[in-house]
Amino acid sequence: MDNPDQGHPMARRHAHDASGRIGAGHVDEIWPSLPYEAWKDTYATLHMWTQIVGKIRLALSPMVNHWWHVTLSVTPRGLTTPPIPFGTTTFEIVFDFIDHNLAVHTSDGTTRVMGLQPRSVADFYGELMAMLRSLGIDVTINTTPQEVPSPIPCDTDTMHASYDDVYANRFWRILVQTDSIFNEFRGHYVGKCSPVHFFWGSFDLAVTRFSGRRAPERPGADAITREAYSHECSSAGFWPGSGNLLAPAYYAYTVPAPSGLSSARIRPDAAYYDAHLGEFILLYDDVRNAADPRATLLDFLQTTYAAGAELSGWNRPSLERS
């Protein structure tokens, strides 16, 4: 947690080295703290903004298995949609958490930009849709947010209107480090594997490995869950916390969960199985405060995957890079 006097984020927000990199060389800047209470209002607002952008991609992009066509990707400056088709052109929508703006770039070379600042979700929605119309892009989305309690339609949401640029930048910097390590982990797998991508519904960065076998349908599954878990998988991710866990954390799970998974031995020692969530959890602070955060996170990813794959009888020699 931040000391309220020493090292306050506002005191460091413009700290640059000679190359212009924010906080370069400072471990606490590479793996910044992200206390839930300090940024929960910004988190809630940013979650709704990403839902709007993600729903635009969903409305215009062709279906890809497991909903991979709706996600966002981490960039050296923020988050982006991959190219979205519209007629004979394509466009992308980009969050920039360094200069704090959102840009729409089209394949004909046109760009529109709006600022990221304290503003309501309804205001953000209205300006973004107006920008798209000015570019000749006409799109209609379902304005009701997904995967959140008591959703407020985005076009009428004036409750969520916070944006702390320091904490938005911190969250993105955690995603940058996590994205790199997740991609390293992904590279060791030769079976079917998702990209490392950001799901705006659950507001998490995730990577998922598949055994190649179909999974039994989950009882009571809706259309979204049925598609997401149509095949056996081992998934890991990062999210800022929600529900009963109000702290940023890494998670890992196997679907379907094999017998004995909850008591499997995993590393590091700080990781644990959360029976309520049905997932292994490693708190983000246990990674950022480790002597070697990269090795600590890779250890968690590998041991949780191996536990689920072994207990589920996956053909690991054919799926993993030797």
C-alpha cells in the first residue's frame, strides 16, 4: 500500500529519466502498487468505457471461437482493438494511458481523438459514437454492460464519472509486465492456445491453453459460457479484484476441474486455492514484492497448469515444447 505522505503518486507522476521513460529504473514503477480502495471509482468507470469499445468490436467483427473476436490487446501505450472491419475499410480504437486519450484510426489515414478525463460513461459513449459517425462508421451496440451487478445502460450512466490518470497508468503498466510474461508462458505450448488478451466483460488479462478435447457442457451454462468453455482448458489471468477479493490478483483454473485439484501442490508458497472462486490465487502484491517477480509469476503459471493437466490426463508431451 502507498504511504500517504512519502512517495505519493502525484509526487511521482512526472518523474522521467533522460530518455523520457516514466519512472525508469524504479522497481515500484515497473510493478506499481494498485490498492483497490485508492482507484475503485476510476476502475469502475474505466471498466464501462472498455465495455463500450469492446461492444463496438463485437458488433462488427466476425465470430471467433471462445469469443476471441471481442477482446482488447495490450500496447506500449495502453489498450487497443485489433483492426475492426467496416465495409471496405478497417479501423481501430486505442486507449492511450500515457497521454490519456482515446483515438480512432482508420485505414484511409483519418484519426479522431478524445480526452480521457473525469467524465460520465454517458458522455464518453456520446462523444465516441459521434466520432465514429463523423468517420462514416455507423454501429449500434447493446448498451447494457455485461458481467457486472446492477448494470446501468452506458448511454444513460452518469453515476460512473471518475478518472485518475495516475492509477489508470499504473493499471496499464501492470498489464504491460503481465502481458510480456504471459506471452513467454504461452510460447512453451504447441497445442491450441489463445492470444494473451483483455476481456472487457470481466476486466481481466488472460491466456488459455486447450487440451484438444471437447468438454462436457456446464450445467446451467448460458450461450456465452457454453461457447467459452466448449473445450477442456487451463486458463490464467490478472484482474484488479472484485466481489469477495478486493485486491489485484493473478488466478488460474482448469475446466472441467479434475478431482484433487484444490489440494494440488503449487508454487510459490504465497499462492492458494480459493474454494469460493474455484481458482488458484496469487495476490499481485506477492508478485511485485518478490525478489524476482517474473520468475514468481512464471512459477505460478506453470505449476497451476501442470497440476490441472496431470490430473485431467492431458497428453502433455504432444502439447508442450520440449
